[in-house]
Amino acid sequence: MPPSESSPAPSPGDRPGAGGVLTIDLGAIAANWMLLSGRLRAGAACGAVVKADAYGLGLAPVSRALFAAGCRSFFVALPDEGLALRRVLPDAEICVFNGVDATTARDMAAAGLTPVLNHLGQVADWRAAAAETRPPARLPAFLHVDTGMTRLGLGEEEVAALADDPALTAGLHLTGVMSHLACADQPGHALNDEQRARFDAARVRLAPLAIGRASLANSSAIFLGPEYHYDLARPGAALYGIAPQPPEPNPMRQVVGLKAKILQTHRIDTPRTVGYGATHRAERGRRIATVAVGYADGYLRSLSGAASAHVGRNIVRVVGRVSMDLITIDVTDVPEAEARPGAFVDLIGPHHTADDLAREAGTIGYEILTALGPRYARHYLGGPS
Ligand SMILES: *Cc1c(COP(=O)(O)O)cnc(C)c1O
């Protein structure tokens, strides 16, 4: 999409000493959750994955916006993330992908978190925590069955052991069983159907335990079709605007905007090199602007000489290496009045998305978002009232 207008300057009064301004549209996140919910088969609920600080966008504001939109089931990776989210959302279901061990069980039980139990050791640790609960109460637990990731999850023999011995889950309230697809972003990949078949077989095997809801779909898997939806979907990336089925057109609303300040400009009179390693040579007549963002802000070093950005309507290129706090861009084709110290460059926006930047860096949008650093001034748009 071509840029339609020059981006408005960030409003004065926000941290003028920050080098960059990160805008996060909470209304777009809520709209994306609604869109995904609406795509699910009747009867399936839509959760939200908010691990890694809601993919770098802010655990508390993002989770509040999703709860206000109607989301009631949240997923994080770490026990610490679950404890932090519990302080934000006292009433939501909070599931912890990495599970539990003897060192975390007590705090997780006290906070009412639901660990995802990935192996029999975690089952035993959570069962021990349940036995200690006073007054006695059953503790909620999700079971994770490995169907082809070989990362986390119960193997076939562990599934059989649980199914055959109800004492192993004594004191636990099994609220769901999940698995995770390796190739959900590749609709034609044979592993998708194979994993679904293994998931169904495990559910049949575990049925005597009353395992609650079934959950298989991340963002991409929602678009594989209703047979992948089961009872509860677990999208993350698509909520934050990442395309769920590239190269198909992205149906999600854009969430993130990033702009950074021009600090200095150079008119090249004599050809000279730019930046570390002297990897770029600027010829006579070029203009180079130095911008206050770098790899310490998650503007990846692999974007050196590879990224594009916008100054108003003008597309510009990053030249030379990305350094820790600075990048250099060639602004020769930009009117001088627009590329001056104090002006802002659009690094991520509707015409240059996190996915676009990821392609230039040789990575995925997930890594661009989760790398966004703490140094930006953050603006949240459209939060719940
Ligand atoms: C991160 C994660 C998700 C969310 O995946 P997206 O591709 O971001 O939608 C779902 N399930 C598990 C187990 C995950 O680790």
C-alpha cells in the first residue's frame, strides 16, 4: 500500500527525550480478537496468548483491552508472567505454557494459575501442590500432548500412563487438553493432518479422565479450517497484526506504529563512507540523515543496508550498518524541509508493517515485535474506558 499521507508528529509532552515513539492501537487488537472469534466454528471460544509482554506490546494494557473485548482465557509462557497477569486480571483464566515445578507450584496455586502440564514430573509436582491445599481443593490443570513438535508435551506412553491410572491426576481439575502445530502457517503441509489425528487419538485415550476443553489452534491454524478449532483457540501473533497465512493477504488490522527522530543530516560534498565497517559509500550530492534508533531498540542489526522506511510520503533506505543507538538513511530524494533534525522517520506503519520489516531483516514479524525495546516512548490508542 502506498503511503497516503505524511505521518503526524507525535504529540508534544510525551517523553521528548526518547529517540523513538511506539504507537500501539488497542482498538485494533480488540478488533482482531473479534475477527478471529467470528471465524471460529460455533461453540468454540477464542483465548489470547499474551506471553513475552504481549509480544512486546505491553502485558497490562493489551490484556485489559482483550478482557474488555470479551476474552476470558489467557495464555503466557512463564509462571512469572502468569503472576504478573493475575494482578491485572483477577477473574480471567490464566494458563502457563511452560508448566510448573516444585519451586513455582505454591505461588501458582495461590494465584489461581492453571499450569499446562507437559510431562509426568509436572503432573506429580502439581498433584503434590493440590495435596497441600487447605482447605482441600482441586487445582486446575491443562494437559499438553506432544503430537509432532518434540518441544513440550506428554509423549504417547505418558498419555497411556495417565489414562490408565487416575491416581496420577488425583486432586486435579483437568480443564483442558492441548497440542501445538509445527506447520500451521503452511496449509498444504502433511504434518497438520497427522498432528490433528494424533491429537484426536490422545483425546480418545484420555477421555476417561474428563479432560475438559480441547485446544489446538494458534493464529495460523484458525485459518486451516473449522476441524482445527476444537473448543478453545489460542491466537497470539494475529491479534497483534502479524499475517496468519502469508503470502495470502493479511486480514488483520495493523496494531503497531514506530517512528524515530532525525538527529543530524549530512550533505555529501566529497564521496565518503558511512558507519561502522565503512560498508556504504555515499557519493557526491547524496544526503544522509542519522536517526535515533538502533539494535539496542530491537531495530535488528541484520537490517543493515537492507531496510526501508518512510519520511512523509517518501520511501528511504537504511544505508550502512545499524549501530547500537543509531541508523543512517539516505534522504537525497526527500525535500530538505522534511528531512531535518527533529523530524520523524516512520520505521513501522501501515505502509511498512512489522512483517515487511521482518522480511528485510530475514526473520519473522514475531521477532520484530518481541524485540521492541524499552527505550521508546509508548502511546496506547483506543483502550477500554
Ligand atoms: C506462542 C504460542 C501460541 C500462539 O501462537 P501464534 O502463532 O502467535 O498465534 C499458541 N500456542 C502455543 C503453545 C504457543 O507457544
